[in-house]
Amino acid sequence: MTDDETTLHAQCLCGSIALRVRASALSPIQVCHCSVCRRAQGGPFATNIPADASGVEFVRGKDHLKGYESSPGKTRWFCPTCGSPIHSTKDTLPGVLRLRAGLFTEPLPVRPVFHAHVDSGVTWWPLNDDLPQFAEGADAKALPAKMTVDVTGIDHIYITVTDMARAEAFYDRVMLAVLGHRKNTFSIHGDPHIQYYNRHFGFVLRPARTDRPHDSYSAGLHHFCLRVDSIADVQQVAKALADQGITATPAENYPQYADDYWATFFNDPDGIRLEITNYRQERRRRHDRWHQLGTPA
Ligand SMILES: [Zn+2]
Ligand SMILES: [Zn+2]
């Protein structure tokens, strides 16, 4: 190990066993929920880092290590004084030490990459991150080939309106009074803009250059749908729109779209169709179980 590479330090609870580890020897952290790992750690899962053995140096206690062959050809090594699990080795993976991530002193340069054996996992630990989950062992082929960029939302949308004052009066009621947004104004190339925004995105009005009303079936925007959390929220919005004097359809269930699809529809003064819908189960599953559901074609 040369000194110009980042070196990390790991040790057992009592300090009898200490390691120096070259950062570049570490692979991403594998989270294993199998019953063997759970028992070996005494926790809901193990966080294992496959490391290139050439980058791992025992500073102390290599001879102190005790091994337990938890399955044929797989040995889990631990400190016999304090019981800390240190690493595991597999006969089929020579040259690899699977280090336990919790032993390190410094912040790790690697991150968890998947959950394995989740079908054997405990029921009391919520898995609500975005990592791929495997019912049994991890299938490397099912992992994304590389890190892909994750688009996390719509940042802003601009619509054009034929009458700024009329549109502002309308959207003040919808976006400020009913939907709790805030408002600011700015200009681009001399054109006044009005932005309604919340913590998630911005909805911006700018002046149209023709008097033609919006045509949902010309190229461009057909309709715009905002999501609220629950069916009760859709019902509340529909009522609040009516209270603001805005003609909107009653909050209704549309089972032809999905069993729990609820929505209210209304139009802006230029004829842009607006919709409010709830965060339905299929969308929640798509969000929470993206990796398990596979990659759409
Ligand atoms: Zn120890
Ligand atoms: Zn395991």
C-alpha cells in the first residue's frame, strides 16, 4: 500500500483487531438480509463491502481472528474478545475479503448498492430507499449497468396566456388561495412573467403573441395535471375551487383509469385543461419499487 492513496482505518470494538484499507480496494456496500447475516450481526441486516485483499492490511490481530464456517466454503471471521464481526471469505472468491462496513473510522467513499435476500428480512425495519431489492441473492445482470441520472421532478413549466391580468386573477385563486403556492414576478426580454411556485416546482405565465385561444389538439400542451397526496385532498381542492367561484367538475372516481383514480377538472381562461389528481397506488409503487418493477422498454 502506498502512502499517496487514501487509506481508511477499521477496527473491532475492543481494538484487538485493526485494519488499514486502501479506499480504492472497496466495492459498493451490499446489504444482506439473510437469516445467517442477521444472526451474525445481531441486527436487521449485514452491510458488507467486498474488498480486494491486496488493499487490506492487518495492523493488529490477524492471528487473533477466529473463523466460523457458516456454510460450506464460507467463513465468517470475528474478534473472539469483543465479538465484532470483521469480514467473511469464500473459497469461491479468493482474494476478496467481505469487510463489515460498520467497523470503519472514516466516512466511507462507497455507498449501498442493493438489498439482497429481502424475503428473509425482518418485518420491523422499513426499506424505503430507492436501492434495488432482490428476493434472494443479488442478480448482477438485473442491476443498472451504470449510474443513470435520476430526473426527480418537473422544475418548472411555462404557459402562454392571451390576457395576463385575466390569467393572473384566475391563477391567484387556483394557485395561491386553493393550492398554497407563492408568487413572484420577473421579466424576460421585456415581457412580464408571473411565477407561482411551491417547494417542488414553478408554474409560470407569460404573454402570448397571438389572440388564438389554446387548442388542446394542436401540437403542444394538451392538459396539465397536478398531484396531491390523497383522495380527501382532491375532494378538498374541488370544494375550494367552487368556493373561489371556479367552475370545476366534482371530485370523482375514474375507475376506467385506475381503481383509485380521483380527479377534478377545470379550464383556465385560455382554455388550458387543468386537473388535480391523487397520488394513487400504482404511482406510489412505481416510485417505491422502481428497480424491482424492471426497466420499461
Ligand atoms: Zn475485539
Ligand atoms: Zn447474508
